Amino acid sequence: AFTTPTLVHLGVTKSVLGVVWLAGPLSGIFVQPIVGAASDGCRSPWGRRRPFIAGGGLVACVTLLLFSFAEDIGRLLGD
């Protein structure tokens, strides 16, 4: 709910917001079949899906944490 105002505050123009919101579904078109094929062949003691669910959850947590510090990270990188 607060993503669009946050992105506008960070300097993303309103004309680019549509492209930003389109990036997720477009990446899903390519990533989901690859992850699905990899999980189909997984022979983990946790099962076929659980390692990918755990890994995806961990990546989501880290990226959401980084997103909350996006302004500070941008400043540190010279933006």
C-alpha cells in the first residue's frame, strides 16, 4: 500500500511507476518455470518444495529489509 508513495519519494517519476509494477509479473513469467523445474527434480530430505519455499521466504525477507533502507543505501552508493 505504501510502495508507490515511497518510490515517488525516492525520485521515481509517475510515468516510470507502471514499468516498475510490471517488473514483478514479467520476472515471474521467466523465473517460475525455472524454479518449478528445479523443484521437480529436488531430492531433499525436506521434500521437493520446502527448500524452495524456505529459500524464497529468506530472499523475500532480505529484499524487503533492503527496500526499507533504500534511501540510505542510495545515499551510501553516491546517489
